Amino acid sequence: MIAHWVNFHGRLTTALVQHLQLVLFSLAVALVAASLLLLFFSAKPKWLTTFIYFFSALYAVPSYAFFALLIPVTGLGTITAIIVLSLYSEYILLRTFVTSIQQIDPLLLEAATGMGMTEKQVFKKIQLPLAARGIFSGIRLALTSIIGIATIAATINAGGLGTILFDGLRTQSLIKIVWGTLLTILLCLLSSGILKIIEYITIKKLALEEI
């Protein structure tokens, strides 16, 4: 194991960085889309429910099939991988975001509206801070999910840790498979830990703003 790292650490590190870039960019795209949908349709729950059903249908499509469907349109490589990973993330993010906001006590929203707040002010100052924990939970879930799915992207030349895993399967090299698996798990744990720290700082900041 250690000898393999010494001899091939450059390739392993490159694959890890490629994987991280692919996942973070896909998550960023999904976050922007989910935030916009939530902002524009926060007062229209039926629309949000429709979007959730739509993205849940896409989420049900196997990743191999999803990649294959997009290849004739967007070709092999990173673009196709980002589109697929973003759509998978979108379902998780939108579902958890909407659920977190819908669990807020309606009386608080009525009181805020009665004080003269607009819909956007209610969303920014009431709904968003109260739903922060649920929102971060959704982000962590989406991130860890697509870290695993992103390994499949190696089959369409998008790089990442999947290249190590599939190379290990092709050559029947247990060491390569183990290293690919370990790095994927490590990436999940580190990403989740960093998000936990960001969540703690953000919630603390929001709580101070309310005082």
C-alpha cells in the first residue's frame, strides 16, 4: 500500500484533485439553481412540489443510462459529467430546502408579514435563518452522494478517482481498487467535516445578526 503511494502518488493526487473539482463545480451549479427556484417560487408551493417531482424522476435514472443519454448531445468529458451530477444534486437540495422551510411555524411568518415585511424580507430574515440547519444537511447529503456517483464519470473520460478504481478492475489490481476506495471515503469525510465547520460558523453568525 505505502509502496504504491510512493511510486504513484502523483497520479493518485491528480485523480483526487480532478474528482474534487468535478464535484464542487457540479454542487455549485445545483446550489445556484436550487436557490433561484426557492427564491422565485417560495410563495408557490405547488410549483416547488412540481419541480421536486421532476428532479426526483431524473434522480431515478441510473447514472450509466443518464451519461449515455447525454453523450450524443454534450459528448464525452467533463461537461456531461457536470450536467448529470448537478441534476442528481438538484433533487436532494431542493427537497431538503423546501422541507426545511415548510417546517417553520406559519404563525412566525404571519407575524413577520403583519409587521410589514415583504415576501423577500420574510424569506431572508425569517425563513432562511430558521431553515439553515436543514439546508446544510441537504448540502452535505448531496455532496457525499455525488462524490460516489462521480466515480462513474471516469467511464466518459471525465477523470477523477473513478480512473483509479476502473483501472484496478481492468487489471485486477486490488491495491488500486483499495486506494481508489480509500481516497473516495477520505474525500467524503473531509468534505462533510469542512461543511460542518462552515455550518457552525454560518448559524452562529445568523444568530448574532438576530440579536
